[in-house]
Amino acid sequence: MRKVIVTCAVTGAVHTPSMSPHLPKTPDEIAAAAIEAAAAGASVVHLHARDPENGKPSQDPALFRRFLPQIAEACDVVINITTGGAPTMGIEERLQPALTFQPEIASLNMGTMNFGLYEMLGRFREFRYDWEEPYLRNSDANIFRNTFRDIEHILKSCGANGTRFEIECYDVAHLYTAAHFRDRGLLEGPLFIQTVFGIRGGIGVHYEDIAMMKRTADRLFGDDYVWSVLGGGRHQIPIATMSAAMGGNVRVGLEDSLWGAPGQLATSNAEQVRRIRTVLEALSLEVATPDEARAMLKLKDRASVKVSA
């Protein structure tokens, strides 16, 4: 029976607190959400932090320090820390948590891109905090920066600590960028390629888009990569299902989608993990344990993660 890695992205930097009362904001909420997701079957938790006072995305290592030890003590889930932070942040700010805690995995976007969140203003009109509406509205003028120099810096600095990467590819060109850094010796297989669908500025959500990304990755990386897929918003579960049927792994979580069913907010990250687990088991697939995910991705020893640094 094929094992499938389920990543759960717990809170992210896309959605704002007024969009859902279930979006984790405080360190205790983030810790609880990650632990619950692991109990539901998540192999990996992908982690961002937020200012507990207003829910604004933050890369302050002090905030990560308030939830990472809780997660590590409660379960053996693979810890994945973002280097993406939020599109409004500079590279050095975004990199601090991964450098401080030296996780098993860190996310890494493979290119500078437009990253439009402004269309959410058509669905969410009332906000509790002053930063939320401008954050969304101004996203039509922001560039999510990840230059070749930025990517090289992250690969070298985090790679020196034994951290491997969730290589986030929002379009075909990002796959070629990953191959470029592999050819330069800065990425080693198996590459964990996370193809992202449904973000304004990246590739779309048509099944042909998914197939094209898979074909391209197969051609570039052969059998030296592990393929995973995430879909934004309402496309989360359908795209994850297509990926699983095509031999891929999956990512869910409130970072990527707030929804549990049509028109219904998900009440937790664990709810989304349980939904995709039901799909996987219906496809005669089995969810990978954290240790099985570690073996598949060739991760370093969990004990070397400095969760209490």
C-alpha cells in the first residue's frame, strides 16, 4: 500500500483573522492546532507565527519559541518552518525562525511573483483589525520577492544546518529554477516539490495544469523527487484528490483554505486532515507516519531541531 505524506499548513499569512474565528492566532492556538492535526494523521506541520494581539503575520522567533516546544513535546510530527513569511516582509526577516530553530524542513518559494490577495475583499468586507483591509487591498501592488540570490542565500544558510526544503513551485518556471539549483549542487535529492495551484499570480487549477506540472517535474527530476500538491480555497480537496490519484502527496490546512464544505468554514485544521485522510483511504492509500515521511524525504535526526532555542 502506497504511503502518502499529509502536510498541514496551520495558519499561514494569506488569510486574516476576521475571515474565520477558527484561524489560529496565538501561540497556544497554533500549538493546539498543530497537535490536533498530527493526531488526525498529518505527517508534517508547516508553521507560521502571528502577533497574538492582532493576528498579523510575524517572523519573530520569540513567537515561534512559544509554540514549537509544545508541539515537539506532544507529538513526533515533522516540523516545517516557513521562510516565506508574508509577501510584505524582507528576506532577512523571513529567514530568522528557520535559522534559529534549524527545523527538519523549511519552505522555500522558487521565484519572485505577483501574489494577489485583493480579490478576497469581494467576499470579506468587515475587519476587526486596522491592518487587514490594507494588507489585502495593497497586494495588487506588492511583489513576493525570491530572487536567484535570495534562494541561494536560503539554501546555503539553512542547508548548513541540515535543514531540507519544501520547494514551493507556483508555476512551471519554478520547477526549472529548482532544477537549476539542483544542477548547481545546492539542492540534493530527493527533492520535496510542493506544486501550488490557485494563487492569483501563479498557475491555475485546471486538471491539465496539474498534469503539466507533474509531467514537467517527472522530466526534470526523474525518480529523485517526492511530489506534493496544494490547492487554494475551495479547490483544496479536489486538487489534493487528483494529486493522490496521480501518485502524489498532499497538503491541507487553514493557511491554504478556510473551508470545510461548500459555504461552511472548517472548524479546525484537523477537520481538513480528516477529510483528506478519508479520501486517501477510499483510494486504498495509507497516510505516512512522521517517521515514514522522514525516511521518504531523507530528513535529519529530529533531535537536532532546536525547538527550545
